[in-house]
Amino acid sequence: MFNKEYLTLADLWNSGAIDPQRNQSIQEVHREDILSAPPDDEGYVPSHQHFSQAYDHGWPFPLWTQSGSGPDKVKGTTVGWHFQDDGPGWVWGYLKGWKRPQYYGVTATHGWETHHLESLGIVANKWRLKSTGENPSLTTPEGMECDAFNAPFLQLRWIRSGDPKNHADPYMEWMREVDTSFGEDRRVYFTLGNEEWIGTDGSRHSIITMHRHPKWKGVIKRMRLCLAPGESDVEFNIDSFFTVYDTRMSINNPISIFACWNYFRWTGDLNFLRTVINRMRSALRYQQTVMGGLKYRRIRNTWTGHDGLPGWSLNQDGTKTIHPGHGIGDNYWDLLPFGWDDMYATNQYHGATLIMAELEELISEHPEWEIPEGEAALDYKFLRRHAEQVKSTANKLFWNAEKGRFNGCIDQHDKAYEYGFTFLNLDSIWYGVASPDHARNIMDWISGKRIVEGDTSTGEDIYHWRFAPRATTLRNIDWYGQGWTDPEGIPWGGQIQDGGAVLGFSFFDLWARLHVLGADDAWKRLSRILQWQDEINATGGYREYYQGGEKGSMQGCGTPGGLGIDCEFFESSLLPSILVYGFMGLNPNGLELRIHPNLPADRSQMGVRNLLYHNCKLDILVSSKSITVVLNDTPAIPIRITPPQGFRLADTRRTESSYEIKDIGTYRFEI
């Protein structure tokens, strides 16, 4: 989910692009992926990230094994049992290195108290148990405690025979330090787990939500799993049981909205829109309510651990104190503890609100589309008023007047964090949050015209990596989550999130330059990127060019580094899209294709071939005085083209705001 906005921007206008693994068009791939990622019952859109022993609906770290610097520090804070000697996922890198067998394999079964259960040992990498009476249960070993704050969720990965009798849910009970017995007042029910989270070995992932219970507090000394209430003839195979941090991401809901919008506006797929419209509404309402958008006119993330506080602090003697459970990451920049009053998330909330306003207005104006409205529908006029309120709040609350750029977030203790986040400030322009004066201040700083005193990187050095601005311009060695505790051990620029750069995000830099500094400035910057690319090609590719690390170190495909270009950095494909959305000014909205060119002085025209719009291939050529559209396929319904004001379709005396084209051929619009 984290890169779906980027990829749908980059991919959906491409005709003939086929995913080689799935043998589907890129449009079909994105449609399928988006539809497979609905919000949960509360309206949160899961991350759909890769396998990990973390929260299934969130980011793959931090893990329970990352609550302290080694097993002695972890003990008593978090806890887990993995009933095999090795396995997939990052947790095994810790367990095998610790050499503490009480956490894994057959020795992890020792000390558990069983009730109406017979242990059959480790079978097929799971602890096999068979019930010998009614209401079988398991109680965790004595001395294996955890801290409730560091365990907002628990997870049981298991297989049981048959279906629950009389639809009775299993449940978990616990004892705190002050308790001498289990009780119904300290009980949470859970389900077998959504079928989406069945492991390759058939294990169900039961997520047990603990943080909402008022008595889940302090030290938890014992836990009891009542696996099959009311049953007496059941067999269980338990893979693991462990505490889980809340690694949900505040970015998922707006990204889901952006992805749905991008798909619909390029394809015009009304069946898709009918399917996702209430998901989109639910996703925005979640940001409005749970994430505080309506109340605070910004995003305030109050999830456990998403407090904006660093996950550790440096002591006077040079040692570090871990603050487990604090500084959980919130977005793409996953080492940085964005949270609480969050400008990054507020940028996206503002953008998603405006998109939903535009979409709701379109739906209201086109009843023939038969898009569901009813109680779930949102008032587009209210959304636009609210977006203005969010913009006003953001420009006051997050603006750092001394440095002339936005702070990243303000933590739970009202401390602001600011390291020259170029990505966040460019986002404020892309999502329409930055006021005109603030946008100019931002671009004067990033372009090097304005020097920010005290920054590690200023002036031309902000583009040290040539293809993109540094992600940050001020060295950060103290504001990270608990899993990244040695930032000073990596040189400046050797980590993407501390002076490094991501190729794809040049798109947002070029977009901001185009709209704030003008087309000539943006074209000059793009020309420099093309020069860099020519050198890359002459060397034989990115990896060859950066081999040895003298020119920079690349991250990706399992290697750490400061530059995100290839491998998992699929968002690199964003960069060419600046011609389509930026210089050529193509902006579809599902009803019409708006074409408003913004060309640099030394480029008389720009064009794109085989652009796919509403399932038709178009060739489009733009100049300052004319727009030529070649329609290569017959559309199912006429395509509507909206040129700039003052343009009209050649050979017609009528000047209209938009024009329908439906026959294969060439259409020329002129001033």
C-alpha cells in the first residue's frame, strides 16, 4: 500500500505495459491490487506489507525482539515463544543470535501450564497439543512477564481442528502484579483470524487487541489462552505466541484514496468506482475521526507508541537509554518517529480531502453513473471548507519561521522536530497545503538560493547526489525509533533518511519547481538529471556507477545505503511522469482529460505516444499555441478533451470549455 499513489501516478497512462510475473496489463494489476486491499471493519486500510512477526496490518517492524538492546533488556518488556528451531522473518535473526532457547524450539514449551491438554511435542515445526477435557487452556510460564504498554496487541499463530463449537470465540485472560488469579474482568475474546492472514503452512493469525481494555496496564505476569471454550475433542498446532507493537501506518488511508482516484480518472471504470466509493469514504472518515482530522484540523495520531517521541536518548556518558514502545514509525520514512501532530500525514489528509470533494461533486452531477450515495456520501462543499481549515492550521502550527520551512511533527510533549525534510516540504506543495509565500520560501531553500544557517547541507550541496535533493539537509543522530540506535555509525548521506536521496521523488521536486519557480527552472533541473542518467548509461548501469561507494552507496536488494534507485524502489518510475502531469499538463478526472501545457521557453513542443485514456490509445503533442490529439481507437463512449481557456477545436467557430471526440483521427486545438 505504501507506494500505491506513486505507482498509479506513474503507470496508469502507459499503454501496453505488461507485468511479466502476472502476465496482465499494468492497469489490471493495479485494479486487482487495490480491490484486494479494503479497509477493515473500523475503516483502517492495512499495509499489505511482506511477512514478518509484527502486526499483520502494519509495518514489518519494530518486532517484540527490538524492545531493548539484547535479551536481558527485552526480558520483562516484551515476550514471545516460537515453537520451531528456525523460521522465516526477521525475528529469527535476533533469536538465533541471543541463544536463549526459552523463546524457541522444544524448550519454549517448558514451563507452560496446561489444563485439559496433552502435549505431543514439536511436530512439523509446531507445538502439537490434544485436548483431554472440556475448555482446554494454556498458561504462560512464570517469570516470563511483559509490559502492557509495549504489548498493545498479542498474536497467536495456530491451527486447530474443526470449527469452533456453537460459534464460541477463544479468549485470553491475564494477571497483573497485583492479581492472584485470572478473572472475567481481565478477558479479551479473539477470532481464529481473517482468512487473508493464513500462512503458507495453514496457520491462522489471530490478532488479540489489548490496548483498549482498561485493565491491560502495568506488568503482565501471566497470560492464559482458552483455546476452545465448551469443547473437549480438539487438536491444536501452535506456531507462535508473542506481543506485538502497533505498527499501523497513518498514510495508508489517504494513499488508498489516491490510488483509487488515479485508477478511476485514467480508466473511467465506473464498475470499479461503484465498488470502491464507500471504501474511499470510509477511509477518509477514519482520518477525520480516529486520526483527529475534524477535531484538530490536522492529523493527530494517538495510537499506542505513535507519539513522535524518539525511541532512545543519549546519556552524558555516551551510553543510550532505550524508550521501548515509543517513536513507532508512521510512513515511508520508517526509521523516523513521525507521529502525534504529524505534518507528513496532514499533507496527505489535505490532499485526500480535496480529491474526495472533487469526486463527490462529480458523482452528484452525474446520476447516470449510478454511484452509491446515501448516508455514506460526503458533502463536497463541506470537504472544501474543511480543507481550507486544515491548510490554515498547518501553515500556522507546523511552519518554522526561523528556518523558513515546515517542521516534521510535534510530539506528545509539544516538542517540534525539524531536520530539513525536503520530501515533506515538497509534499506540502504537491498536496496543496503550503501557502504561496511558504512555497516560495521552501523552493528558495531547496534550490540553494536561500541558506539556512546551521544546516549540514546548503546551497548546491543539497543536490550533491545530482538526481534529486537530499532527503534531509540537517544531520540527524538523535531522532529515530527504537530499532535504529547507531545513526552516528553511518556517515552523512550513507542512509537515505539522513542526507541520502530517492530518485523517484525528483518528480515532486520538479513539480514544485514548475509551479513555484516556473517551467524554465524545472526544465533546467530535469536536464541535469538527464546528464547524470547519460553517465549512468555509459558506465553500464546504476550498480556499476556506484560500485565501490566513492560516488555514493545504493540501498536495495538487501543492501543498506544512502541512495534509493533500483530494486524495491519501484517509485523511480515516477520521474518520467513529470512530462505528462507537469510540462504537458495532463490532468484527467474521470469525466474529461484536461490539457494545460506549461512548457519551458526553449522547448517549442512536447509529446507522448500511446498514452492510454479510457482504454483508448492517444498520441498528444502540445505547444504554447496548439494541442494535437490523435485518437487511435474508437472509444466506448466519446472522450471529452478540455483545453486551456481561449483554445478551440480547429475548423469550428464554437468556443467551448470542452470538446467530445469519438472517431479515430487527428484533432487540433488552437488559440
